[in-house]
Amino acid sequence: MKKYPQTVTPDEAVKHIKSGQKIFVQGSAATPLMLTQALGRRAAELKQVEIFSISTLGDLGLLNPGFPDSFYINSLFVSANTREAVNDNRGDYIPVFLSEIPRLFNDKIIQPDIALIHVSTPDKHGFCSLGVSVDIARSAVKNSNLVIAQMNPLMPRTLGDGLMHISEIDVLTEVKQELPVVDYASMVTAADIQIGKYCASIIEDGATLQMGIGAIPDAVMHELRGHQNLGVHTEMFSDGVMALIKNGIVNNSNKKKHRQKTITTFAIGSRELYDFVDDNPQVAFLESDYVNDAYVIGKNPKVAAINSAIEIDITGQVCADSIGMYQYSGVGGQMDFIRGANLSAGGKPIIALSSSTAKGESKIVSVLKPGAGVVTTRAHVHYVITEYGIAYLFGKNLKQRAEALIAIAHPEHRENLERDAFVRFGSKFY
């Protein structure tokens, strides 16, 4: 067993990083901001340091436009704080399913020189936890040549795959820093509430839930308060899930995999949420190559996978990661869970989105924008839900799909969509 790491300051810790190296940065609410900001202070002396991460929260301190050649953001899922860099010459995006990212590290396709992580304080046995972001972090740590950690008493000690002995850490810095909080409930609109009602209406008692990121999943969970015996097997754990557990609505009693436990890979939400998952045996944080494995997902009954989209065309092609050629987010786990729900007995793969953007543009479109990425193919889409209703596409031909989707588009856009559909399909559209 290795010796325990020496404790140093964040600035001393990142002195191990050299120009040209590949650096993994843990993501979501576990983003090690004290370390990334210390690394950013070295921008003038470093060149071509490549950063790999999924979505991150907070000010990384790595994107100083005065030093454009110091850091290159090679993102596995684009977030607000990296979006600008990824869309200019300071970064790029790697399209990949969340279920397959650990394979990139395990198969040495991406070989990090150093991993920057954010861990809990050790227990009496010397085990720290990767806290609220286990997802791809465990595989990255196992395959990095050097591990630098910021240890934080405010990081929850979550149970599952994220436990690691402190001797696995090479360099340690101690911090006390609040985790980033996100209040999705405050973002919910009237349209989201109606979408939540429609989604809840087709979710059965005893279903297993997967919820994506954003206001719509929180709206759906609010509308599930009258349900019974729900289970959760999801990539993201949020305040909405916590509320359902506390109210006894989620008890995981009907699941076939991990009965009695809520399964997740990462958590984002309130301080109350982080306290709830701390040392909580009801919740297991597992690696994404397992949680997002479609065949594992499909073993649970009645999987209701609810994910959103940026736009969807009238044949059912779902763009969820880009606005035309502008990279907005990433593939993530949407296809993993859409496929898993398709494999589940009584499963319901659902794409839920508001009918129009904040600028009034239709999200149901005749054709996707030039350069838009198709995250979920039209062959995988079963349910599409907007505030105007539910379109069931499975088994429908292209004309029938267009009719169903136009019927749930915003009324102001239906005439134009019908006109385009007529041009495309001819008289058979009517």
C-alpha cells in the first residue's frame, strides 16, 4: 500500500502539471474548483494542456482569453462554463454515450497523465468518497498516472463505486468549500407543469424512473406525488427524486435490479440534497458504464425514461446536443436510457420538450437545422410530449408521425408545418 499523500496548498498541488499533458477534471457538483483555479493561475507558463471532463459547474479559471494556447478543453459533455471555448479554437467536443466514456479510459483511448478530483474526508478506515460525481470519475482515476485531490468536509460521503482509499491519492490539498447548488424547481414554467401532467399520466405505479437534467424532470416528479411504489435507476439524482423518496412514493420495491436502492451516477441540486445522500445506504452512486448499460436498465420493469430535446423534426429525429452547428451540450445518457426503456417490459421512452423556444420559435420543425446532431434516431422514439399533448410514434410511418407531431406543436406554427409536410409527402399527407 502506498504512503498517505502529503498535504499541500492548491497552488503547490498543481505544480505537478506540465505543458502538453492530458488532465482529467471531475465534473458536475464535484468540480474541483480550487484546483482548476490554481491551475489557471499558471496559464502564463503552460502550453497545450488538454482538459478532459463531462459537464462542470462553476468558474474553472482555465479560460482566460489572454492565454488562448495554455488550455484546450476537450469536452465529453459541454456545459455553460465551457460552451464558448468548445465553439471556438480553444476546445472541441467528443461525441460519446455516457455509458461508453469509462471505456475510453479503460481501453487507453484517452490516457490522462493527471486526474484532478474532489473527495470527502476519510472515514475511520481511511476511505474517501468521490461524492456527488462517480459517473466517469472512477475509471479516470484508475487510469491516471497521478491523482491530485481536494479534500472537502462539505463533500458528501456517498456509497457505491466512489469509495477510494486515501492512499490512492498522490497529492492532497484540504479545502472547505460549498458545493455548487442548482434550483431546477425555480426554472419550471407553466408549459413545463402541463408537460409534467402529461408525462405522469402515462407512468404507471411500480415504474422505474430515469430523469434527465432540467426543469421538465422536476415538473414531472412533482406530478408523481399520487403514484405508488416507484423505483429510480437514473444517471442524475435531483431534489425532485429526494422529495419522492422522503414521501414514500419511491421505495424501489418493484425493481429487479438493486431492489430497495436508488441507483444513480451523479447528483446536482440543493445543500439539502447533498446532506440527504451523505452516508445514505438507500442511495448507491455507481459508474456510468453500469448504470447507463441499456441491458441493465431494461431488466427493471416499466422503465419511464424522460429526456428533453432542443428540436425534433416531423419524422421524429431528436437533436438534443446542438443548435445547428453550435455545440450546446452533449449526447450524454439520453440514448442509453431511451434504448433501455425500449428493452424494459412495459417501458416508456419519452422525449419531453416545450413546443417553442423563449423567442417563440417552434421546437418541432420540418427539418433540423444544418449541422444539428441527431442524438436519438427516429427509430428509437416512442413518445413525444409537449404542453399540447402526447404523440405516440412507435409503428407509425413518416406521414403519420408528421401528423402526430404537428398536432402537439404550438398552434401558431402548425399551419407552416402542415404546408411543409404537404410539400414533402404530397397529397397523401391528408
